[in-house]
Amino acid sequence: MLASDLADRYGIDRAVAETLVAYGFEPETFDGLRNRLTARQASTPGRTDANWVSGSIEPPQQGDLVPLPPSGSIERQQLARAGREAISSGQVGVLLLAGGMATRFGGGVKALAEVLPGLTFAAAKLANLCHVAGQLGCSVPLWLMTSFQSDGVLRDWAAAAATPDVPIDIAPQGVSMRLTPAGGVFRDACGAVSLHAPGHGDAPWALQRSGDLSRFAQGGGRCLFVTNVDNAAATLDPAVIGAHLAGARPLTCEVVRGDASGGSPWRVDGRLQIVESFRLPPGVDPLAPGAVNTNSLVADVEVFAASWPLTWFEVHKQVDGAEVVQFERLIGELSAFAETALLLVERDGPDGRFQPVKDPAELQARRPEITRILSGRGIEIAD
């Protein structure tokens, strides 16, 4: 659809409409979600169960969480060997979810905020891939899933940072407009239409739309390691790739022990999957699994190539002191469709893989551990 048509359809500025077109806005999907919102508000205002998971839900059973063997063990060495073979033969690519903005870090693009002095989140990921590629004598393709906010800056960064060992391509996610609870297009205090990125569940769509997925598959690509850019500890580990291959399931999700308000592993109608806490009906203890989703996963190319009907979840937020509604998809919901293995990894220590950073206070607290983890994986850390 042309920008002029979108501008007329929604009564928005031409510049906003052009942004929507550039990032693959789908008006039919948007209108359907808006109609769903208004219909629900008319029939059951204040209803809280719109996002609840359907079906029976229970914690994982014994044996559902498969531990990554400890470093130095024969089992770990065997997995690492299989992973190195897959990486060195071009079967493994890496996707960083890098659409976020560093609003709590003083502005800018979060991927380019410093995780350690002189080292940005994106640079830390790149350094790891360069180290792996150098060890194996191969190249490791890297993709950044950007948003309409981070795309331009990260394209410039990628153009300067890419190397023959780690070629970098960009796969922008989609964009949408926030709504009022009544279903109108929301405008901020300045009267501007408020845009948003519709969640990391866009990842398969973004790689498909960019053409990167088909090119990777045609070149012999077999699986993708996917992780948040702000989790510096989630590096490309051949043993994790080997564990995915050994598990013989198309999707492997990394989890750690502990409690959190985010996603956790559950059995839904007997099927293992990742479920976000906001989807749990009343009476279900969110801490029951005793494990937390890290949002790092390994997926076969076929998982990303399929058109799974991921749910558009209704998310309520505050913008300029007003309640707004936006619809988002979550990458963890792939586990509801693809057979999934749950790989139990370490949070801290030399083998730690989960050090997420959401704000400066968390970064300050995690920096010593992040420094130990990255320096132990061949990444040069400035004094």
C-alpha cells in the first residue's frame, strides 16, 4: 500500500505513513487487531483474561530440563566437537535482537551502549564471533534485527564493523501504531502518532522479509543462534549448538534456575513450551517451574521459514501519562508450535550465559561478572 493511501486511511501525516510502509506495516492485520480490541471493550470492558494461555498448564516434569554438561566433561567435549563442525561448515548463523532503545541509559540505541568501558553490547557480540571464527578458520554470518528507531544507526555501525570472518546483514522488524483503549490511533502530548516495534516475535518475519533466511538456507545454513543483544554472556558456544543438534528437536530454548517475572518453561496440554508470566491464569504459581527463560535459543531454519500463527498479545502501557494499547508477538511462542528442547545452562560463573541488563543499576551490579565471563571467552577487556 502507498504511503498516501495509509495517510488517508488513518488520518496521519505523510512522514509517518512513509515509515509504516518502509518497515512492512500490514494494515489488514492492524485493523483486525483494532477491531478485536474495540469488540472486546464493548462486550467485556476491563476483562483481564485476553492473553491467558488456553489448555491445562503444569510445571515441567523431571527430565524435561536437560542440563548442558559441565566444562571439561567428556560429554561437553563431544557436544562442542559437533558444534564446531556445524559452525565451521557454514551451517550456523547468529541473529541478535537489537531493536531496543537505551531510554534508561540516557538515549540512543541500546546495542551501542557500553556494557563495559570501551565495549558496547554489539561490539561484545561481534568480538565473540570473531574469536570463534578465528579459532575455527571460518566465517560466521551475523544478522541484526533492528527496529524503525535503531535501523539507521545500526546499519552505519554494521558497515564499519563487519569483517570477512563475520559478515553483518540487517533484518528490520515491523512497526505499528499505538491505540487508545477505545481503539483510536493514539497521539502523544505533542499530537504526534506514537509508533512502536511489535515485539521480538517478528524475528522469523524479519529474516524472511529481508531475504536473509532464504539466502542462508540456500547456502547450506541449518540453524540459527538467537539472543538479545543486551545479554552479553549469551555467546556463541559450540557446545550449545552441539546440544541442539543432539537433542534432535527443531527448537532449543536456554533456561536457567531461578525465579523471575518473565517467561518460564511449562507443559501446556502436555507439550513443553515457554510461557510468559502475564499469560498465566489466576491460581497458577508463576514460580512453580523454578526456571527462567533466557530468550536465547537455537532454531532450525525450517522453524523460521514456517508461517506459524503467533499470537498478537494485547499490551497496556503508559505514554505521556496516558494508557495506550499495543500488540506484540513473542519469539518464545515458537515453542508452542515446534517441538522444543529445554537446555538448562548456568546463570553465573565461567559457564554463565544469562546476564541481562535493563538499566544502569543492573549494569553496574553485573559488570564484574560480565567481565569475568567475557574475558574467559577470549574477548579482550580494556583496563
